[in-house]
Amino acid sequence: MVIVDELKALDKNQRAAFLAALLGWALDAFDFFLLTFVLTDIAKDFSTPGHEVKISEVSVALTLTLAARPLGALVFGRLADHFGRRPVLMIDVALYSVLAVASAFSPNLTVLLILRCLFGFAMGGEWGIGSSLVLESIPAKSRGVVSGILQEGYPMGYFLAAIANLFLPAIGWRGLLALGALPALLILYIRRNVPESPAWEAARDNAKLKGELHGSFLKAMRGKWLFLAYVVLMMTAFNFFSHGTQDLYPTFLRKQHHFSPAVVTTLTIVLNLGAVVGGLIFGTLSERIGRRKAIVLAALLALPAIPLWAFSATPLLLGAGAFLIQIAVQGAWGVVPAHLNELSPEGARGAFPGFAYQLGNLFAAANAFIQARIAESHHDNYGLALALVCAVVAVLVALFVGFGPEAKGRAFGTVAPLPPGHDVL
């Protein structure tokens, strides 16, 4: 099997970097998605006889988390370009773990919103640093496969959050959010097993020989701001694609279909299994047909799955729809880490992919609020809100990527030209 063979070909240090990045992203997503399962519970707990807190008000926490991520990506990414991927990644993981736990002790909605905004700042740094660390450490021919698995750390985190949701009746929403302490354990593994990115070390040594400043984001981005704008627009569509099919899915099942926590958990697990399958398939496929073609194909495959996913009535059909829709959504996403890192300007790979990704998150940050408002204005029809967003952004993802650049196979660690025919804007 291609995937197994590629992973076996990695040496000890490469596997350690891969595992650290995968777990970092999975546990990051775990902390984020814990909140999506308890929006209803928090709204009920914070309501008073004189004021009923709506789900849409609590969902602002998701919006603030997403909105704060670009700043975190830029700050931590620039630090990683200057001081190295490994130490900054450890600091970042520690910070988002502390803030995730702190949110469990929020005395009111205002404090919760502030803490989740700060959590978003810390969360924003992990993806860019982790992906650059592993993709700079492995052979170019392995990027597609590793990218597909790496990005699926996000649905893996969603999967773990769904499992944790089974304990909701026993520990309540505060106990569930307190599980956000778990990612801090990853720091021990990184410190003991993960070496620094060899590409970053080579670039640093090369800069020293030339007497130049290493890791200057502004220098690396000179003449590339139009390209950054394009990538941000592309990632805005991508983030609406993922968050628009995931964040309010548990609420859709609970509020519209009145399913029990056990059924919600089961369907969410099925959704995430589809996500992992999609990432593996299209990440691997991107090595054969190219990054752009793989993403466009995956995005368009979401369209025929929408009716089954959003408008079915039984758990069986809803589960089948969730599985299929996430094969498409996360199939497209599975190519993103390799695609963005290959397109990144040399000297800014710690900051550029994460910053562009999280700026896209910023512009898509209102997704949960928008979908909740659409649903509430249509008699709590969350299926309609999910379907509308998914259909529109699937087409937008295909258009942005299909007419954009590609740099498959680009060398890391040197200021090397792009492969022929793949010029960046």
C-alpha cells in the first residue's frame, strides 16, 4: 500500500516530527471542538429568569476563536522562522492548553468569550509551525501522503471530542472543556524526540554565512503581497467549507433532530471517519495528478452528497451523508498542507502557510453565527443552513484552486526556482 510504504520509508527523526505535528493538530482541534458539543448546555447554564441566552450568542465564542487565529499564526510563525520550529511549537502548545482549561471555569458568557478569543490566538500558531516542521523534514515525494494524514489530525481531534462528549451527562460542559489540558502532555514528547527542521537549520546557516538576517517575514514577502491576497481568498473558501460542514453539525443533530448525546456522538464519529478516508485518498492522489486537480475533484464531489447529508431524516441516512460529505471536504483539505508549504516564499514558511490559512479563518469566522441565524430564521432548520454554505463554497474552492498556481515538488531550504510551468502569481 502506497501510504504504508511512504511512512515506512521515513527515518526515526522524520517519523517523530510527523507524529508531533499530527498530534499537535489533532489535540488543537480536540480543544476547539469540545465547545461545539456544548453550545446548547452553555446557553442554558448562563440563562437567567430575565434573560435567555441563545445558541447564536454562545456561538460567538467559535467566531472569536477563529478570528483571533491569524494574529497567532503571524506572531508564532515569525518566531518560528527566527528561532526555529521546535521551541516555538512547544510554547504554543502549552499556551493553548492553559487557555482551553481556563475557559472551563468561566463564570459568565463574557469571560468565556474573552478566554476563547485568547485560545484562538494560541491555536492559530500550531498548524503553520507543525506543518512546516514535518514537511521540511521529509522527502519531497512523501509530501502528498504525509499532508493527507497530517491535515486529518483535525477530524481526528473532532473524533476525540465526540468520544469525550459521551461523558457530558456525568461531568457537564465545564468538565468537558477541562479536558483541554491533555495537549500539554505533547510537550514532553516534542522535547525528547523531535529534532529541529533540517531545512530551517540549513537556511539559518546559509544566512549566517552571507551575514543576512534570517527569518525576516517582510524580506521574504517582498513583491508577493498579491499572491498572499490570492491565497487568503482561497483559504477563506476552504475554511467556510470545513467549518460550514462541521461546527454546527452536533447542534443540527440535537436541535433539529432531537437525537440523544449517544446518537450525536455516533454520527460525529462516522463523519470523522469519512474525513480521514478523504484526506488519505486525495493526499495520496495529489502526488499522481497534482495538487490542484486533486483539490478540485474532491470539492466538486461534495455537491451530489449534500441532499443526503443535510435533508435526510433517519440516523442511517444522515450518517451515510456525513461520511460522504467529509470524504469530499477533508479530501480537498488533505492536500492543503503540502500545497501551501510548496507555494510559500522561502524564509517565511513558518509564518506564511499558517498566516494565510488563519486569515482565511478570520474571514470565515462568522460562519457559525451566520448558519445559526439562518437556521433560527427558518424555524431552526439547520439542515438548510448547512446545505447553503456547503454548496456555495464547494464551487468557490474548485474555482480558486483550479485557476491558481501549483509548486508540487519544490525544494525546501534553498531559494530554488519553482518547477517549470508552476510560476507563483
